[in-house]
Amino acid sequence: MAGTINKVILIGHLGDEVKMHYFEGGNAIGRFPVATNETYTNRQTGEKVTTTEWHNIVVRNKLAEICEKYLSKGDKVYLEGRIKTRQWEGEDGAKRYTTEIHVVDMTFLTTKKELNAPAPQTDAKPSEPSSQGVTKNEPEEDDLPF
């Protein structure tokens, strides 16, 4: 393989609201933390242990504006992007670093607005099989706790 790859895929929950910053010329940048969890069983104690990893997310321009409008703390998102590390000098003169995920594609998996909205009323009709023998059914609502 001749090249290199810098690609990150995350599915997690927003840890805070989207913080926006607007620039001259209409450009915008949004930042928010996303938490991902890993659960395992401690072999010595048999206890279930969950660890949380926090990721600094950066979105730009139109995607940032969409995130600000539709996302809020606790929402579940699918993110694709690349890792970038920034360096700066702190007020005390020490070098500081931060690692960010610069998102290029995302999908909203759940939003608080969806979860709090009443379910739409639909007329129940039997499903008709398609020509390939697959039944067309409306998706059922999940019993997810978030």
C-alpha cells in the first residue's frame, strides 16, 4: 500500500451542547464532546466495568450549523472524520496539546426531539410482499433507554 489513512469512525453520545464560532465571510466552526463506552467483565471480581472515552469533535460550516440546530446533549450520533492534533503555548509558557476529530460525515441516530415527540398515528394495513419475496414492513420503535 503506497499511501496512508487517517480515518476515524465513532458512535457515541453528545456530552454537551454544540458551541459555535462564526468567522468573517460566513464560515463557522462547531465543537462538542462525544462519549463512547466500553464494557467488560473483570475476570478477578466478575464485576461488569464500563469505561468512557471522551472525544473532542470539530465540525465546519454547513455541517456545524446543522449540528447546532438539531443536536443537543445526550443525542446519539455516527461520525466519520480524521484525527488532528493541535499545539499551542499556554499562559504559563508550557506547550499544550489537544487531539480532535475533524468530522467530514455524520448521521444523527437519535435526537431528544425525536424521543420526546408523540408517535404519529397511521392506518394499519397488511403488508404486501414484494417481487423478491421480502415483506415490506414499517420499522418498529426501539425500546432503547436513551
